[in-house]
Amino acid sequence: MKKNAINLIKKLQNKGYIAYLAGGFVRDKLLGKQPDDFDIATSAKPGQIEKLFKKTISVGKKFGVIIVVEKGQQFEVATFRSDADYTDGRRPKAVRFTNAQEDSKRRDFTINGMFYDPVKREVIDYTGGQKDLKKKIIRFIGDPNERIKEDRLRLLRAIRFKNTLGFKYNPATWRAVKKQAKLIRSVSPERIKQELDKMWQSANRTNAFLDLDKSGILQQILPEVTKLKGVSQPYQIYRKLDVFAHTVLCLKKLPEEASSQLVWEIILHDIGKPKTKTRTDRIRFNGHAEKSYQMAKKILARLHFAKKEMDRILWVIKYHLVLYNYDKMKLATKRKWLLSPYFGDLLELSKADTEATPAIGKFKIYSKIKADWKKALKKFPKIPKLISGKEVMKILNISEGPKVGKILAKVKEGQLAGKIKNKKAARGFIKKLKT
């Protein structure tokens, strides 16, 4: 992609236009990272870009953005511009084509406002981005409050960049983020989720989560999670940790390579505790896993999660207490859980949850369960369906209904226990149910 992007720039420059790589590419290059962002900024107008290249897509032509397709790869080529007022907190109502210096001033952070000429191998910096990179500072360009109001997602982007890069906030930037926190409510759920997922995939995810809380943004997007604060737990198990502090500690216990789905599972696994808290001989949260599941379902829907992702997260939340009784389970029951498609997440959540519980501290059977999991996957790569619902109804002379499903589940348990190995055995098992 880099080679093709440079060829596009050379073509623009050969026709007399100014053309640079912009934003994320320059930042990552100066940080010594492998850039994966190849956006191009140019003095060429949209119509001129379309005439110069054979295949283009005019997705944002009125904002000066043309997609150029080169050797099957798409590149965003944007004309230098300054923006008019923002009316929707995301896009300007109009743009004015201008020069590189003016264009840099409309961007979000100083470290994202630089350009790079790959032909001259020269950084063009009008915002002080190189200086802030060296000092590891996240700073809005110009007035931070204005930058946020232009695109309110920048509230989350400030927190993401600060934590994924391991930087610190410029004081004025942090003050503006806290001051404007409520504006995040007007950002679309899809954009919020996308930014949060990027934070969760960072090794500094816990600090990002805490920054969301300190800024007041967490209260705006996940109020159910902030309600965990001050919810005390049994001292003999959790010591002084309330549910919120326990959740934060769970995040810290996750492996660095944890998926964003696993992070969501950790953050939401105990949100049902405030509504299920009772006090008898001690503080109890009976039924909190089911309540957390119900509440998480609404949250994930609110953030427009895809169904497959929702299914994964909700399954783990609903059953997050299951493995604490692992040693008492029958062989067939163990295998049923071990062969569940999201078992890996369930195991890692159980480990983090246990290690974040001071009175326990270590999930002692983690290694044993993991070994059993590998054996189960090897022994049962795919469990064949030995009998259909129709056959069950025919053998037992019953009509369609929940009973059929329960019988099929029993057949599967028999397979996992090694008692039912073929179709004949499955039929024999069902026939015995007649009597």
C-alpha cells in the first residue's frame, strides 16, 4: 500500500499539485511504528483528482474527499480545506478549499496534524506535532473546546490516543474533555462502540477505562457500570473492594492480548449486583449472573452490537459462575461446557474474576481445566447429530414441543459421556424412555 500511495503522490506532484501523506501515517512513522493509514492530502480539487486517475469513487466529493482505486487498493485523497461551522457535531455544513497550513488547523490533535512528503522525505509540521510526540503529549490543535464541538467523538479519541500511545494529556485538553463530557451522548452508538473497542484492545485498557470514569464520559455512555461504585461486598471474600473496584482489578488481570469481547464481558459481568444485593448472614447477590445478562443485553443493543458478538458476550456473562463448580461436575457436563464455542472467554473471565478476589487470589484449577479443554477439543472436534427431532417424535409418538429438545439434549450428554456412540445406541436410549 505504501508503494502505491507514493505512486499516487508522485502522479499528483508531476501534474504540479502539492500532495502529501497525512495524519496517522506521519504520526506512526515518527514513532517508529509500521503505518497502516495511507490518507493523502493535496492541493488538487476533487474534479481534478477524478480526471487524473482512471478509477475513483466520489463518496465525499462535497467535502473534498475522493477515493482513488489503485491496483485494487483504495486511498482517500482529500483536498486541503478549512471547515465552516459544524451543525451536527460531526460534519461541517460546508468546506472551503485552501492550503496545507490551513488544512492542518482543522485537524484534531497536534500529533495528527502533520504531513509527510515521501518524494522529498520531509515532514511538514504547522502544529507542533513533532514536539508533542517527543514529549508524549496529547494536545488539541487550537481551542480544545471548539475542536470537541466540531466532532464530539474526539472526546473518546483523546482518551484512546493518550492510552494506546502511553502519552499524557496537555492540561487544557484534559480540562476540555471533562467539561464537554456530556456531548458524547449525541454521538452515534456505532462510533462510540468502535472507539471503545480500540481502547479495549490496548495494553493500557484499564487506564483508558479509568480515564473514561474520571472524565465523566463513562457516566454518559455506561451509567450502569458507574452504579457499581460504593456497592460493598462480603468483607471476608472481597476485603474493601466494592463492585466497581473489583471490576477494575479484573481488567488488570486480563492477558495483554485479550479480545475486545472479553473486555466487555469483564466490564459487564457484575452489573446486576446492585439490583440483587441482599443481606442475610452476610451480603449476597443471589441471581446476579442472570440479572447482569439481562442488563447487558439492553446495553449491547443500545450500542448496536452485531448479533454474533452479542451472543458471545451474553453467553459468557450468563454463565460466568459455572466453572467454580467444575470439580463437582459429571464428565458429560464438563464436556458440554468445554465444547461450548465461547469457552475460551469463559475460562479467562473466571481466572481474572478469581484473581481479583482477595480472599481467593488464584484460580487453582485453571491449568487443569485448560488441559481438559484441549483434550475435549481433540477428542470431539465435531459431535455428530445421531438422531433428529422427527425421529424422536416418531419413536415416542409425541408431538413437537419442548420435550423433544430436552430428549435431544440428553442424547448429546450421553455422547459426551461416551455412553451413546452411534445411531443405533441413540434409538435404543430413546426407546427406553417409553417405559
